[in-house]
Amino acid sequence: MEQPSTSFTINCEDRWQVYHRLQELDIVCQCRGFQPLKANIKTANEVIQLWSIIRRVSQPRQMLIDTLDRSWRQPCGKPLV
């Protein structure tokens, strides 16, 4: 029986970055030419990893820098808003 997969649309350059990062994390995925990237996402941890990867490749670099900078300035135990 085939495992359920999740498809999502990402532009061509970013799709390969996401695909290779998912492979590094041992998340089962496939990416064929001119086809959507498909991944077998089974756990909440894998969902968060996928979200983080897509966010990293799709957001402008300066926005990622600003988020990281704010998190470094945030006192421990206080949530980011």
C-alpha cells in the first residue's frame, strides 16, 4: 500500500533546495522534472521541519535576519511576538 504524501507548490529553484534538505533530514520525498515536490510527512516534527525549510527559502533574506536578530535579543523564557 502506498504511503499518503503531501504535495505543495514551490518555484523551480527553491523546489530543489527543499527536496535536498528533506533528504538530508531523512524525510521521504520525490521531485521529478516538471512535477510538484511530494513528501511523506508523518509526524508533527516533520511538519515543523518542512515549514521551516519552506520559510527559509521563500522569505527575503533581510526578513530572516531581522527575525534571528529579534530572537537573540529576546530574554530567555519570553515568547516572541
